[in-house]
Amino acid sequence: MQLETLKAHCFYLYSALHIPIYILEGRGGNDAARHVIIEAFPEQEACCHPLEILKRIHFPDERNVLFLTSSFSAGFGIIRIMDSKYTLMVGPQFAVPFSNPVYLEISKKYSFDAEQKGLIYAFFNGIPVASSLALKQTLRMMHHFLNPGLDEEIVDVFDEEETDRLRKNQYGEYYEMQEGGYHNNSMAVEREVCKIVEQGDVAAFTKFVRNVPYLSVGITSSSPLRQKKNLAIISIAVLARAAIRGGMDENAALLLSDNYIRHVENSFTDKQIDSIQIDMFSRFVHVVSDIRAEKEESHTMETVVQYVREHVNRPVTVRLVAARFGFNPDYLSHKFKSGMGIGLKLFIKRTKLEEAARLLQYTNQNILEISNYLCFSSQSNFQNAFKQQYRLTPKQYRETIRRDIKEIREIKGIKGAEPSGGGNGSPSGNGGCHGANNE
């Protein structure tokens, strides 16, 4: 591929992606300067060039796409342009918004002057935030576009020298802690807070934050602030999953945890991070508490509905149902209407009238027997309520239903006896109402 053609491709790719792109020219040899930057998109000061990454570019046999992570936790992609001496470097791209702590980490590897800080911020703030997975997908697309027919898996490159140093430090610190009798109690505390979140236990949360236990954990960073952030991010991820187990919507919990992690990354003091963690802990606990209360309330309403239907031939009233379930009558009426869309008193009445309609259709019990069985205060009260709901008197309803059934049977040529008394096994008389007033 000709250099001018490659420049045109990079111009349009940068215009679409807004991720810095560098055209590198291979100079051969094994020295640190075997790749040099000959063009950058966008145009930028030389101090913004990621020279640290140039030293680490080495393609394994027959591989053409690399993914590298810098010492300041930014992602870079390297694409070798086939049949040319050029290579593309894509990045950096950060997984968190650019902030002063990120700037301080970058400045350890870049040669920034104090007066360049504003310029540096402007450059890096213009790079969209995305995960390493998103950058890898971008690399696949660019490789497919620039090297047609050479689709391949991306090689993750690790700095062997850095990895070896980390291993030595880890083993040394491990034996030092063992020798010093170090005890990590993070699992015990984690189990406690996870239980509080899963159960949505607001009272236990209040008690916990009033007397937070001493937390003894391992060292995850040489920087005290970075250590604090690491532990906060871990706790956010752990409690988000506890909230999901407690009934919180998975997407809502993960989106909320991502938001809290961004706030942690943008914090500059221990106090800010502590405040974020307490707010996060409280938020998850109260969300799960509300979900559990709503589910419990829904279950209670379903139980009330079942109770009314099973006691349709009893003197069921709002007051009696409330007493049965240990609620104040007004509170139960409000909650029932809120959850079921109908007042409890009206639901009881409709349930009895629906049973009356079935008795009129399938039995020969007379109107008075049905009225007494369903515990209406009088036959006239029953007839008025029935007509109000069905627009027909009980007698008219029975005659209409019977006539319709007879016509259908005649059309289908079906012969058979008419319904007889007690067809549904319902008892006659007052059904145990003892003259009680259903209203």
C-alpha cells in the first residue's frame, strides 16, 4: 500500500473513531528505534507521542495484530500493513474518563513540561472512553479493512520484564506477610455486607455504618490513593452482584455499579471515596429492600384474593379480611386498590356476584337461596347489586342464559336434561351467614 493511500485511510478512520492513529515506518534492526512515527492523526505535539509503546512492538511469526496495555492502563493496538514497510499504532484509549490521577500516571512515561498541561488535557480528553474489548473490535475492523483476507485473532502482548518484576514482588510480599502473621479479614466483612444487601436489611445497614469493623486487606498498589480506589471498585462490583441475587434487575445493578466506579476513578481524596462507598452501599440496600417489600406486598394481595374467593359463601367484609391478615382496614384497602386496581370492598362484592351468575346458570336454586348462600343482607339487596353489575335481574339473567344455551344445543342437535338444583354441589340455605350483613 502506498503511503499517500494509507494516509487517506487513516484520515477517514480517525474522523470516524476519534482514536489517535500513528503511521510507523520500520527501520529494521533490533534496537529500540526499529519503528519511528512518520505521521500522526490528529496533528499533535511530539510530547503526546507514545514512545514507550514503540519499544514493545514485536510481531510473533505470521501474526499481524497486537494489543498492548501501557503502564498507565491505556490500551493500544498495532496493525502491520501487509506488503509494505508501514505499521499502524492505534491509541491510547482509556477505560475511565481522563482525570488528574491518570495525567500523573502518564507523566511518568511522557516528557511533559508544566506549561503543556492544558494542551495535554485537551488532547487526551478528546479521546472517547471505551473498554479494551471495544478497542479490540475496532482493531479487527481496521485490520479487515486495511489487510483484506487476513482476518486473525489479536495477540495480547505482555511486558515480560514487567511481569517478571511483579512476580518477584508478589512472592516476596507474600512470604513477608506470612512471616509477620498477617491476617486478611476481608472475606468475613464481605460476607456480612453481602448478606445485608441481599436481604435489603436497612436496620442492619444502619447498625453496620455506625460501627464499621476494622478491615485488614492485602496491598494492591504502592499508591495509597490507588489502593483505596482498587478496594472501592472491588466492593462496588461485589455488592452489585449481591443486589442482583437480592432481586435487583441485572442491567440496572451493573449500570449503577459502572456509574459508581467512574465516580471513584475521578476522586482525589480518601474522604470522597469513603462517601461514594457509603452512598453505594445504602443505594443497593434500599433498592433491594423496596423490591422485597413490593414482592411481599404482591404476595399478600394474591393471598387476600384467594381468601375472598374461597370464602365467597361467608360474611366477608374489609374489616374481617384486614383482621385476618393483621392489617388496618384503611391501609389494606389502599394497598389492595394500589396493587390490584380495584377497591377491596368492590372486589368482594364482584366475587360474590360472579359466583351468583354461575349458580344461576348451572343450578336451579331459587333467588332467595342464592342470596342467603352468598350472605347478602336481603334478597332485594342482592337483586339490586346483581342488576347494577349485569344490567339484568337475576331472573332475567337465568332466562337469557338458559335460552341461549337451548338455542346452541338445538343448532348442534344435542339432547340432554336441563340443569338441576345443586348442580355445583353448593349448599342451600344461608351458607353459614347466620343473617350477617355482607355490606
